[in-house]
Amino acid sequence: QVDLVESGGGLVQAGASLRLSCVATRRTISRNAMGWYRRPPGKERDLVAGITSGGTTNYAEDVKGRFTISRDYNRVYLQMNSLKPEDTGVYYCNLLDSSTRWDWGQGTQVTVSS
């Protein structure tokens, strides 16, 4: 059983929107800074958006103005607008603090066609 379950991905055309959701299944994340990470095909996993327990957000340069991270008690969301083919990848959520990060879930695949 995994601690973090991501959902909401899919195959869309460029310009479309998706909303990803991540739920913590066995532990609370309400006091943790959380992030959404993306692993493009053949590349490393990188942080695309983060949110503190107090709601302060930060974004990778290439998604600023297009992606919005938010959270409620035990879920984290990523609203993705104006999607581009380069946004394609598997998206994961996890703690921002690498020293306390949990096991990675299966992620959710996002594929953006041109």
C-alpha cells in the first residue's frame, strides 16, 4: 500500500487543461510542504511546483503563469492550463523536504500532443 496516490492525468491536445490530484492515504500531510514533480520521458524527475503548509507557493520557470498548486487537508492539487507538449511526463507528488520524503507513488501520466 502506497502513501501517496496521484490521479487526473491523461492525453490532451496542446492548449488544454488538466487538474491533478494527490491524496495521502495513510498519513497526514497537513503540516508538510508538498510538491508536484515531473519526470519527462528519458529524463530526471524535477520539481515543478511546491506549496508550504501555510499556502506559500513556488513554481518552476517553465510553468509559471500556467500551473497552480493548491491543497486542502490531505490532498494536493495541480491545475495545469495552456498545456504544452514539453509538459509531457509522469507527475508525482511528495514532500518537498528530501530528507523526510516518502516512497514515490506510481504517478499519473500526462501526455500533451501538438
